[in-house]
Amino acid sequence: MKGLANGLYYLFEWITRFAYLNLMWICFSILGLILLGFIPSTVAMFEITRKWNRGEYDIRIFNTFWRYYKKDFLRANLIGYVFLLIGYILSIEFQILRANSSAVYFIASYGVVALFILYFITLLYFFPIFVHFNLKLYEYIKWPFIIGIIHPILTLFLSVVICIICYVIFQMSPILLFLFGGSGIAFIVMWGASKTFSKYEYVYEGEKT
């Protein structure tokens, strides 16, 4: 019974951690009026999950979150909105090509779909790399793309897991998205991406502390 009680305590402790982190992510996104808060809030969330993946379980979540939210606010928004601009341009280009009845434009639209896939792969690894390494701004776009392409099995695995989590959440109860959606996905993506980092640390300028 004691072992079961300890197991349940451990389980509920982690449920509380993930729910609290997810709440912080939502609240600080709103604090930045969403447009300015979402990206640095996501960066701060990945910072927390990075520490959890490294065995740092007893950190003060609020203080740590707030510190990284402020620290990376401008740089995270700068790089993040480059990603958003690229995504916007690709979506507009796709709509233009599909709106044209010509077969040539229709075929060309699949080229944009291929670019969307590469865009998603780059975005998938962006946050883990941003919180783990000190890089030049343009390298936060280059290296997520390179690592995502070099590790296709991991990339496919993370993509499938994200899709399954989102599907299960929306099938069971969308409210779970507000409790665990962001933090759960961030933890898994950080866990997967961090498995590759030891192979590339000699290339980067240095690992963050």
C-alpha cells in the first residue's frame, strides 16, 4: 500500500506540474497580448521542460518561467515572427496557386506543400535548439532544419506523437488542451530533440546553462 501511495503521489505531483506550467504558458501569452507574448512564453515553457529532462525537478516554476520570459522576450519575438512571416507567405502562395484553374499552377501547389513540410520540420526543432544553445540569429533557422532532415525517424516519431496527443485530447475533452496540451507536447519534443544534441555541441558556439 505504501508503494501504491507513493506512486499515486508521484503521479499527481507531475500532473500538477504539467498543469501549472501549461497555465503559466497561457497566462503569459495573454500577458503579452498574445501577439507579443506567445513566442517568449513558449520559449520559457521549453526552458522548464529542458530542466525537467535534465533531472532538475525541484526548480521554482514561476520564478524560472518569468526569468526566461523576460530574458528572451525580444530575441524570441524577432526570430519567431520571421517564422510566422515565412508561414504566412507560404499559405498565401498556396491559396494563389490553388485558386488558379491551370494544371501547371495546381502541380506547383504541391511544391508549396513540400515547403510546408520542411517548414514544419524546422519549426519542430526551433524551440528545443533555441533554449539549449547560444547561436547567431540566422542559425536558429538553419540548424533546426539540418537536424530535422538528418534525423528523419525522430522527426517522424515526434510528428506522429504530437498528432496522436492532439487527436486524443480533442476526442476526450478539449479542456485537456488547456491543462496539459502545451506543456505535454513541449516536454516530449524537448526530450526527443535533446537526444541529438550531444552529436552537434562541438559545432555550436556553446550550450546554455
